[in-house]
Amino acid sequence: MELSYLDYAVFILYIGLVVLIGFWVARREKKSARGYFLAGNKLPWYAIGTSLIASSVSTEQFIGEVGFAYRYGISVANWEWSVFPAMTVMIIFFVPFYLRKHISTMPEWLEHRFGPSSRFTFGIITILSYILINLAGVLFAGGLALHTIFGVNLWFAIIVLAVVAGAYTIAGGLASVVWTDLFQAILLLGGGLLVFFLGLHEVGGWEAMRGTGDRAHLILSADHPELPWTGILVLTVSTHLWYYATNQYINQRVLGAKSEWDARAGVIFAGFLGIFLTLAVCFPGVIAYRIFPNLENPDQAYPQIVSHLIGPLGFGIRGLVFAALIGAIMSTIDSLVNSCATVLTIDFYQRLWKPSATEREMIRIGRYTAAAVLAIGVLWTPVVGRWETLFGYFQECWFFMAVPIVVVFVSALLWPRSNNFSATATLLLCIPMTLLPAILKMLNVDVNSFVLAGILLIPVVAFHVATSYMRAAPEPARVSLWIWKRHMLFLPTEEKVGSNPWYKNLLIWWGFVAGAYVVIYIIFW
């Protein structure tokens, strides 16, 4: 698709605005460690919700998920629509602990509940997975998008993305990340929805888009070779729960909330936006199949549908849609970099090297580590290029790594017998389980990754229980402080104000969003 001078101007203007917002926020933020890493605990609900959406969307969705939907139909929408149960678990069980205990990182929380070895083990796993899986994958996909759109050298495009997104992130920390995400979320949802509605009109409406057979249903039979309902269930209770309840780069904006109400409301708002997100990052693939049913590579679906639907439009709209794609990439890059810097600085530098580090030192180390993380991510991107599909690269790595992490975090909240030894041993299973997809490929073993991840959940739970009894039970007085209790369903006393209007009732809004998802599943079942 040829871009006009106006398209280029709109695209460049967008990039400039993002950087300008990031540096403007950085100048306004107070120079404290908590201000840099957690935005000084001043984030409102709407910023949290939009940042959660922006950070979770990248070319994995716009290219990979659209390609997956091109191949398998609307059942791929489960990647976005089945997350609300995990968000609900986050709101009920995890947010009260994270906010009331003033937690800065997920590894820090594990030390409070278990001990140092679980903290450092999870910290290492977090850093390695973020750099080698998430960041490298996003940088490669983003560079490939710029290469495809503008014809620039792939490596040059990757480096430009790293420098632009890294500049304001290193300068302003979480506050710059969240407020640029707010701007980018509006554009990425708007651009994606524009493609969806134009495509829906092109193919002749909902029923024509859905087609027939397996492609028309959200839930597929248990014997489906790729997306059985059993696999979707594993996705819901394992991968989604890991992603939204234990994931530093997602949870960091929740940790920076100005109140527990804002944290919970922000997650609910993200769930609401997820309804529309699916229309933007999944259904274009279903539409592309109706218009171009014979694409050799499903990952070509989004570029093809954009070229077909947006190509004839003028007024800089093509540049705006591509800006939305790059914005999604940048919002994920900045979140990953900021979270890696937070974990490296708080969980390793301050905890192990210099507990007495000053605020200025903490910020300086955070900026150094952010730059180092970006550099390593850029160097690892060639590995990503060896994978058959972008979506496959991310999902196959995440399916198996999520299982031990979810087991440890859930047992930490609900099972007092769980201890530091069992938590550390179970977390170490992440290493061989993350390598499992590559091993299966080498052995030419054809197995459904979803189903295998679900099967492995059983021995991992058994392993965790067995290792828990290999050491003495933790002291009840200490553990009781970190076990979930029923009163945590409710907001803390200082946030309970009798004069609060009805529209601040979280149960009402949760019920509204949950009801919307129920209706969606009834319609598309």
C-alpha cells in the first residue's frame, strides 16, 4: 500500500506526541524511587485500565492473533474474552494483598510469604522471560511491521523502536509509561475498530463474517485438533491467571494505584475495554478469511485486510492506522522495560547489594538497567525470527511457564502449609517447562500444547504438595498475615465512605461487565 505525504506526516506526528507526553510527565514527576517505579501511587482507575489494555496488546495480537483467527475462526476470541475470570481472581484475592502490604514487585511479595530463595528465583525467571520471550518478540515483530510498511532495514527499525520507546521510559519511569499508554490505547482501539467495521460492511454483516462449522463458534469440541474446549479451559485457569495476577509488567500499574478502589476499578475497566479489544485484534482475521480465503501465511491477514480496506482512504487515515499498530508495540516495550528495571533495582540491587541506597541511586540504577534490558532484547531478536508464527512463539513459551507460577501464587494465598522450599522448587520447574516446546519440536512430537499444559498441571500440583511436606510447616503467626481472609473482599476501612454515590459501587460495575461476557458467550457459543 502506498502512503501519501499526509500519511507519513500523521505517523511522524503521532510518534512525536507520544515522546512529548512521556518527557512532559517525566519532568512533572517528583524524583523519588517510588515515584519513578510506581508513579508515586497516584494513578487513577481510568489510567490503570487503559494502560493494562495498551500494555497487553502488541503485534502478537495485531499480526499473530489476527493470523490465528484467520486460520481457526472466532474461537480465537477466547484469548481476550476468557480473561475476565482471571481478572476477577485478581480483584478479589491479589489486589488486597498487593495494595495493603505496599508491595513494589511480585518477587518481593513471595519473600514476605515464603522467604528469600523464592523471591530471587522468581525474580530471575521474570527477568529472563521478559527479555528473551516478551521484549525480543515484540521488538522483532515491531521491526518487521516497520520494514513491511515503510521498507526500512529490519535491524534499523528494531533499533529505532527500542530507542524511541526506551527514551521516555528511562526518563520518566512508570508515570511516563502509563500516561503515554492512555494516549496510545485510544488510538489502537480506534484504529482496530475502524478496520473491523469497514470489514464487517465489506463482507455483509455478522452472520456472513462468522461463516459456518467450527469457524462460527467460540467453544469447540474436545477432539478439535488445535483449539478444544479443554485447552481453552487451561488457558483460562492457568495462562490468563498468570498473566493478570502474577505478572509484574501488567500488575505494576495496579501497584501504583492511588487507592484500592482505583486498583480494582481499573481492572474492571480493563475487562470492559477487552470486549471491544477483541473486535479490533481478533475479528479482522475472521473478516480477512472471507475476503482472502487462500493466503499462504495467516500472519499476512492483517496487512492484507488493512491494505484492502484502508488503502483507498485518504486524509491521513492510513498513517493513523499504522500509527496505532506501532503504538501498540511501543506501549508493550515501555511496560516491559520499566518492569524489568523495577525488579532488577528493587529485588536485586537494593535487596542484595545496597539496602541503604538513596532515592537518587535507585533511580540511576533503574535507568541503567532499563538501557541494558533494551540492548539485550535487541540482540536476542534473531532467535524470534526462527519461529513459524509470532503467535506460536509467544503462546508456546507461556503455556508451560505459567503452570508452576500459578500453583505457587495460589497456594501462597490459600494453603498455609506451603513453604519456601516447596515454592522455590516448584518455580524452578519453569525452566524445563519453558524449554519443553523446543524439545518436542526437536523430537517431532505432535501434541496439543493446551492439553499438555493442562495435563502437566496435575503433576506440578502433586510436586508442590509433596515438597511442602519435606520441610517443617511455616510458623502460623507469620503465615496468617499472608493468607487470604474473607474480609479482604471489601475495601479497607479508610476507603469506606458512607456518602459514596451508587456509581462508585464496584459490585455493580463488575456485575455489568460479567453480564456482558455471559451474553457474548451465549450468542457465540
